[in-house]
Amino acid sequence: ILFNMIWLYSMGRIAGDLLGDRRMLSLYVLGGIFGALTFVVFSQFFGFHGYSLGASGAVLAITVAAGVVAPEYRISLIFFETKLKFLILLV
């Protein structure tokens, strides 16, 4: 959960600056709903059982939205600097 919150803070600031803060809540909620529905569909097809807890789908939706809007945005990680589109491909 700590990694999700750190990731949400860093990507949310980028996406909030690019998309506007008013769109962030709807993007977060819709990303969470879509992530939960995707979990349910894949669990039915592949037969694994479990619970869908957390907000990883919502955080990933904000990350992908930031990467789609500004793929050339440069982000500095701990040891190196990269473009946001390469980071999105890694996630």
C-alpha cells in the first residue's frame, strides 16, 4: 500500500498538472471500477479465486493517463532519468 501511495502522489501530480485537478477524481474512480471488473472477468476465465483489494487499478489508470498525455515528459528516478513513456512500458 505504501508503494501505491508514493506512486499515486508522484504520478498524480504529473497527471493533475497536465489534465487538470477536476478530472483526477473521475479518472481515479473509473480506473478503480475498471480494474475491479477486469479482475472479476480474468478470475472467471482463468479459475483463480481471491479478493480484489486496494487501488492498484486506479493508480495504474492515472499513470497511463499521464503517459498518454505527455509521453516525452522526463522523470527522474533514484539512479537515472528517463522519459515517462519508457516507465509506462515497464509498469
